Amino acid sequence: MARKPQQGPLQGIRILDLSRLLPGPLATQMMADLGAEVIKIEDTKAPDYTRFFPPLKGSQSLNYISINRSKLSITLDLKSDEGKRKFFELVKTADIVVDSFRPGVLQKMGIDYDAAKQHNEKIIYVAVTGYGYTGTYKDKAGHDMNYLGYSGILGLTGDTEKPIIPACQVADVAGGSYPAVVACLSALWARERTGKGQFVDVAMTDCVMPLLSMQYGETLNTETTFKRGEPMLSGGMANYNLYKCKDEKWIALGSLEPKFWQGVCMLLGKPDWMPRMMPVPEEVEKLKQDLQAIFSTKTRDEWVALADPLDVCLTPILDMDEVEKDTHLNEREMFFEVEHSDYGKVKGINQPFKFSETPAKPSWAAPLMGEDNALLENL
């Protein structure tokens, strides 16, 4: 008997996951953790590339393991008539299909939305692509930094010297994974009201642009243009910035409101600095230098300890090995461990939502390729 999620608000939803790499698989893992039955379908001759990325845990890639737990895994030759037949048999039982191929690929294979809805008029297709199914760029290749470059985000990330590549894949996750979840759940609710499935076009370039809503609100409606380091919340303010400490570690000062800045001034023994919170632009750099000089006199943890009782929005910038040990994040159960008979125990990031009535958590470790092919026996 196939494994079934035992808890979570999305129990009863079946998702066929044709996606690869990061954006789609992370989206479907989130929904699987929330109780959906997610069936990862891989072509027997062209599996998900992340299975081969180092480093390995036993026989499996840790990259694959980290974004494919709580799913079932089957293999189909989707270019064969028999593979297509079995796929459409699954479509008849499914609610959603998620894919991350470029526009036109599923059409050529004969398993696109128009073909699938002939077998299930209520099926929902969610396509996660770089540039979408329309527009000049729709057929272009791309990755995270390309989408960030087109959206304007990369142009504002960094300092006056050069752009800086973000530490994580912002477009893939914030522009792909999370919007794909929103798209799936929105389409499910629309189907609840109308009885109809639909095709949802999720373009990562489109979906990261709302991250700059406030900045575009200004530039689109005034004569203002921004350069790197100029926006108020991107380095343009001294009281909302990053500072190096005596031990070469860093702190994040987020004293955006006057009450927080007042507390910082008292912490630093500089009550006369209170009027400097919103100085004219030419004075910002001087305040940054003054703050840096003071923060250089103590270690990061010394400053954090002094600031902790004062409610001033001054926090440590943690390295990844420190994050795992953070008391609050452990109390929030943001780390989780699952075990697989093949590759053993693996740690990962827990699903982030806390439901009072329908609690959710990862169901099992990421499956081996084709581990659940028994699902195909009666199709």
C-alpha cells in the first residue's frame, strides 16, 4: 500500500510533480509537508538533475534530499505511448500538475494542459518558468541571477563598487517556489467555486518584481532613480545598516523608527545623536563612519548582550553553523530530521507554518528514484 500523509491541512489533494531542480520541487515539498500527496514523476531516461549534484549522502545527493521529502517517486517513459497512457490515468485522479519546463516542451511531449484536460476537466496545471508563456523572452534560457537581473533587484543589490550575488536563490524561491504554492492554492479555491480547472503561468521574473514594490512605486511616479546603496532600506540610511565589530563579526542595526534610534543613542552613550537619525544625504556617510568607529570597540556578542534588554533592533548576523544552534529557531522547531533505509538520517529545514488545528510536518525522507512504482501496477 502506498504511503499516505497522515496530517496537515492539504490532506486529500493529489499533485503530480514534473518539476526539476529547485523552484518547483521546493514548492511541491512544501505542499507535501502540509499533507498533500505529491507524486514525483521522472522520465526513466532524464531524471531530475539534482540527483547527481554533489555532495552525496550515501547514494543520494543532499541537494535532491533537501527539497524532495514527503513525496512519492515513480518513473515513466513519457515519450512512449504507454508512458503517456499511464500519465493520463494518474491525471484522472489528480488535482494539480506542476512543471518547470520551458514553454512548448510539454506540448511536444503531448502531455500539456490542453491534452490533460481532455482526461480531467478539473485538472490544474501550474507552470513555473523563468520568463513565462508569453513575451519576447519566453523561450530564453535563464537561471536565478538572470531573472534578478531583468527585474531590477540585482541592480540594487550591493554597494557603489559592484552588484553582489545574493547568498540564496531569491528568484527561484521567492519568485518561484512560494508563488507556485500560492498559485496552486488559489486555483484550487477557484475550482471549488467554479468547478473548473485552469492553467496558471508563474514566471519567476514577474514574481520577484513585487519585492521592489515600494522602490518602483517611487521611481515609476517621480523623477527619482536609484543606484546601488541609495534606497533607504538598502544601505541609504546609517541607522538601518550593517556594521563590523571588534572580532570581525557583524551586526544588523535596524533602528528604523525614532523610538528604536533613541534607544541606540542611549546604548552608545550618545544622546546628542538623536537628531542625526534622518540627516541630509551628505551627512549619512559621516554618521555611518561614527557608528562604525563605536561598534568596532566591542565584539558582536558583547553588543548583542548590551542591546538585548533595550528593544532597539540590533541583532547578530549569524553564520550558518551558528543558526543551527540558535535557541529561538530550535524552539520554533525549524530544524527537522528524517531517516531513509538507504542513506540514513538527514537533517533539514522544517516546513515553516504553524497550524493550530491541522498541524503539519515532514512525512518521510526523499524517495529513491522509482521507489513507489507500485502505484503504476494497476494503471
